[in-house]
Amino acid sequence: MLLAERLRHRFGAVTALDDVSFTVQPGQTLAVFGPNGAGKTTLLKVLAGLIHPQGGRAHIDGGRRAIGWIGHQPQLYAQLTVLENLRFWASLYDVPLPPDLLSRLGLAEHAGRSVRSLSRGLVQRVAIARALVHDPAVLLLDEPFTGLDRTAAEAFSRLLAQHAAAGRASVLVTHNVEEGTGLATEVAFMRAGRFVQLAPRGARGPAQVAEDYRNAIA
Amino acid sequence: MRSPDLLRHAWAVASKDLRVEFRSRTAILAAAVFVVLVLVVFKFGHDETAVSNSDLAPSILWVTFTFAAILALNRAFQLELENQALDGLLLAPIARGSIYLGKLVANLIFVATIELLGVPLVALFFNVPVLPFLGPLAAIIALATVGFVAVGTLFSAMTTRTRYAELLLPVLVLPFMIPPLSWAVLATVRLLAARPLSEIVGWLNMLAVYDVVFVALALMLFPATVNE
């Protein structure tokens, strides 16, 4: 479903990706943990086709139509309402707006409000709705919990769990081990553009993964 | 990508841009104020005994349109950077060309709105009779505007992620604007001097060729300008 094969990319003297390879199958969630500047966002952008890697190849079954992206920037137009934003993005995917999307994310009562007037947590929920508007087979998540309060983060985690249970794949990158571990079936630690460890999460909980992360990154 | 899809997605991008501008009204108001200000300054700074109104009006008209258009072009891709919406557009399964065409259409409507304000004001301030020549004048304005907005939209995409986008855009785009602007000014001078229409047909043909060449070139080059 998702394949990364010997990905390499540099920005000038900075190595962003250095021989990164992995696959993610339907139903799997790969959580990539790494410090700031490790190359996590570049990895997602290469997977999404937003950056052409200087070496290696990335492939996602279904191409761009299969991808949903949730990043720390919401990719929304602040002057437009929630509904106008979602309708715009749906039109680019040639799909109607799913009738239950707003209610699933608790946005029904905010549909007519401009994005500019929403709190950071609500904006992030709209960004999630935007990413799900075309029912993508693969979700690429770049620090998706940023700005979400505890309740919203838990609701979002449940949504991602449903996404995985429906046989969809996800790649989540974050520097926060506690947030991502619960969702992960596979765990990778990234440093200076390299995967220093890639393994199934197995029975490891957040505390164990956090300790493994500290050991691997140190 | 089929042509109907290309055009439908382009219209989705254009109508979104226009809706955003309609809501904020920042750029259109700035451009409108600019147009009025320039025309007022020229009106009161102009010595009619030195240069006649009909000789000066075409140059003022096109100087005003050019700089008002640059205001529009500067904002065309800036609004996509606010929340990294540009990445969302590039990720969508649409042809890159539809993004360019959408931006071009939105910019053309924006500049046309400014031109609709500018033409009557020039006629009023400089006492130039435009009504008898409205059809040919509209043709000159439309053809010249398509040309320089097509080039400007491409350069706007190129410069928008750079640090000095607002400075770079006019520096890059003005040399490419010189041909259509000079042809437009020459044609407008002859038109407002009530010369035969046959004298401006050549300039109109040149403008049409410029439009076809640069819209086609911009459509080809646009994907390379937005890829990281």
C-alpha cells in the first residue's frame, strides 16, 4: 500500500533523508518519532509527492487521490466558513461533502462560522475534516495533536483508530512519544535523516517506547 | 487530465480566491484607492498647455493599470501560504495547470474590476471621450490585461516562497510587461485621437499573439515553479 525505498534528500549541506526504507500495509500505523530537524516532515512530504527525492522512490497505491494530510498548519482559508472550506476541498477531489463528516467531528454547529473566528482546537478539527473529506486510504499526519486539548486529542485518537480498523494505513510523525504510541502498530526512531530503529510496537506502552527512544536517539 | 476537469477545477480555485477577496476586500480597496490617488495626482500636476489630455491619458491609464495589477498579483499566492493551503492544492488530484488557470482567472477579474473603475475616472478627469471608442478600447484593455496578468501570475507563483516576494515580483515581471504595455499605449493613443481602426489592428494582433504564447508558456512552466 505504501512503500518507501532507499529515500535520500538533502537541503544544501543538511541531510534530511538518508537511506530511509519501509512499507506500511493496510490497517497499519507507523509512528515516526524524532527530534526537531530529524527529517520527519520532509519524509511525509516525499511520501505525499510534494518533494521529489534526490534518491530512492516512494509509492502509494492510488496516488494523490488516496492521500489525506493533516499537518501543524491547517491548510484552510481563514476568511471562508467551515462549510465553504470543506466544499472547496471536496470539489477538488470530485466528491460530495460526506453528510456525516461535520457531526462526526463535532463541527455541525460551527459550519457557518469563518475559520478565522474558531479556536485553535476547532481549527485543527476542521483540518482533520478537510483531510477526511475524500475518505483517503492513507493518512499522513505531521504533529497532528498540536493545539488539541485533551478531549479533542482523545476524540482524534478514536477517529484514527477507526481509520486503521477500516483497513486504512497511516504514517504519523511527531516528537511527542506519549501522543503517538497508542495508535502505532509500527514504531520508528529518526535522527539526522536516518531510521535508527524500526520495529513493531508489540506490547510496548508509551513509557517503554519513550525509554527505547531516549536510548536510540542518545 | 480531461479539459472539462481542468476547467472545473480552475473555476473552483478562481471562485474560492474571489470569495476570499470579497470577504476581506483588502487588496481590491488598496488597488482602488491607489487608482484614484494616481489619477488625482496626475490631474492636478498636469499642465494642459504643455501636453494635451488625449496624448497623456493613455499613458496614465496604463501606468495606473500596471501598478494596480501588481498589487493583485502580489496577493494571488500569498493567501495560499497563510495556512500552507498551497500544499493542499498541490496534494489534490488536479492538474497543476488548473491551479494556474484558476489564479489567472481570479487575477483577471480582480484587475478588470480596477479597470472598470479606472476608465471612467480617466475620461472624467482628463476630459477624454471614451464612449465613441468603447468597443475597441475594451478590446485593447482585455488583450493587454490577459498578457501581463498571465506573465505576472506565473512570476507570482515563482516568487511567493522567496523572502523578498513583494520586491522581486515587479522586478521580474515589469520587463515582460513592456511589450504588451507599449503596444496597448500606442493603440490607445491612436484610438483616442480618432484615427482609423485599421491603424490599431496590427497592435491588437500583436497583443493576441503575445497572449497565446505567454498563456501557453506559463501553463507549461507553472508545474516547475511550484514543485519543491
